[in-house]
Amino acid sequence: MANPGWRGKGYPSTAMGTIAHLRQVLLDARRYGDLHDRYRRTGSGPRPPWDPALEALGPVLTGERRVWIEASTENEIRRALDLAAEFGLRVAIVGGLESHAVAERLAADGVPVILRLDWPEDPETAKPKKPEGKEADAKKPDAAAAGELPPRVREERRRDWEDRARSAIVLARAGVPFAFTTAGLGKPAELHERIARLVRWGLPRAEAEAALTTRAARLLDVAGGFGTIEPGRSATLAVLAGRVGDEKTKVKRVYVDGVEFDFEADEEDFDAPPAEGVDLGGTWQVQAKTEEGGFEAVLELDMARDGSLSGTLRSPMGEAKVADGKVSGRRVRVRIEYAFGDRRIEVALTGRLGEDGRLEGSAEVGPDRSPLSWTATRPEEMDR
């Protein structure tokens, strides 16, 4: 259960209104459960009406199902905890920007936090926004707009920012279980940058690692298949060049259900020319594997001397042109676009040429970036 927005439009549009609405729903669900329990025990009287929405809340009221409540401010978190205490709910706080202010109660109530790391910029280093429209025409902006705040106000804003940014450290010291979420971050790389900053400020490295792996899996009730690298577990993991929390550490590869994604294949790396003797021009037989099965395709490539690629791909989806592609060293990247009227579907392939002459890699398909793995061989090599 996620917070629908305490400051949105319509009802409820305030924290008080949202809590009142949730209380009424839970009271209705409790009454609904009591009526059905009584009917099952006695079998007398009219059969209670069946309501699928209230029926679904039964496991919530018994504590079998955890409730995820989105709450960021101290007031929102306290209201969520009060609601959980009133109905005996097993809850987790999602967001938790000001969870540092409620750390003791979170620990006492045994409530974990899924912590967002998209805290605002440091007020001491953030550049003031340039005025737009009518504000830009003003002859003399006030002190606040110009960034000339009184020292006491600046100190208070700085302290408030530090408290929010260091929430993970406060939660760790208080013994509150927490995990990290990438919600609100603009780029995947920001996750590691923020965690590195927290480690530099004093968050134990073991806490950071657990918040990304074992504890995150346990809080999501998926620890049976995720969180550790063991035989029989899901092959969903990240390979880092360095330790979690080190500023220079980079993500090298990511595996999702066994499908490899090569993060070394960035723009800068692909400036290098093809390795000596590498020429991917010609016909390639492609074998693709997805969660639903697999399919075959034929990839026709032309390679220029600088490693740029052009050509076509023929697959069960039809024929499509290679929009762009590049070979750098022994690595290859190809982007293919299918056009279905006004709709376009992009297929992004990345891979590597092995010493045996086979291409192997991963791909992302469509706007939802569905993953697949693929291999490709030349027809003459298949006949050997």
C-alpha cells in the first residue's frame, strides 16, 4: 500500500485527510472480516456481502502481509506509525527523508525503512536558480533570491540538509533495518555516488552492503532466492571493480536472471578502433534467448575501417535496418529500430567477439527494456 500523495489535488489532499480515509477503509475491512468469521462459525443469518477490496485487506489486518507506506517528512512518518499501532499492522516506511528524527520510535516499533537517497543539493554549494519571466524583469531581487541569506538561516538550512542526507547513519546507529532504493535518482550512477558519500561520512561499509543485498532481500521477503551468491539462487547480481562505498568503484557488469549487461561498453570506451584483425562484416546467424523462450535471426553487417556498422536484421518481428553500430577493440554495440506504422521499437545489442569467432552478449528490447541474451556465429563456422 503506497501513499497516494498527501499534498496532491482532490480528496484526500492533506496528511490528516489521508489518514482519516485509510482508517475508515481499515475499519470497514475489520468489520467485514468479523461478519464473515461469525457467519463461518455459526452458519446462521444472512450471508454477508462479498467485497474483493475488503477481502484483500484481510492478510494486512492479520499481519501476514506487510504494508508499504510512502512517508518522507517526520509528521508523515509519525502518522503512519500511529496508524500501524492502532490496527496492529506490519509496516515499512518508504522514502524516509526525515526518518532520522523518528529513529528511536522506528527501532522500538521494529519498523524498517526503504530509504531514498535523492536528498536535495547541499545549500552551501547549490547554485541559486536564475529568475525567469516577470522575476527576471525585477530591478533588484531580494536577498533570499540572490542567495544572500542571513548567516543563521544559512546555518539552519545546512543543518537540516545534513540531517536528511545522513539519515542512513542515524538509522544504523539506532538499529533500524533499512535498505536503499533508486527512486528519484536521475542516473543509476548516482546510487553508488550517494552511498560512497555516506560511507565517507561514517556509515559502516557492512551496513551499506547489507542495505543493497541481504537485508534488502529479507525486507522484501525474497531472501530465499536473492541477496546472496549461492547455488540455486537467482543469477541477479552486479560485478563491481572495487568495494561498495569506494568513490572510484565502478559497476562493470550486471546480471538479471542470468542475462549479462556489460557496463564497460560506455561511450568513452567505444572511441577506440577495432582490434587488429577484427572485421564483423558479413552474415551472422543469431540465437536469442528470453524468459519466454527464444528465436533465431539473421544479421547482415557492413563494417567501415573506423569500426562503424550498418546493415539489416531479419527476425520473426520482420526486417529492420541497423540505425547505428560500433566496434571497439573486440566489443560491439548495435542499435536496431523496427517501425510499425507510427510505433517504433528499439533493440539495443551489446556483445563481445570471442577468440573462437563467436559473438555473445545481451540486449534490451522496447521501451520497457526487456532483457535477452544472444549469441551469433558466421554460417561457415556453423558448418565446421
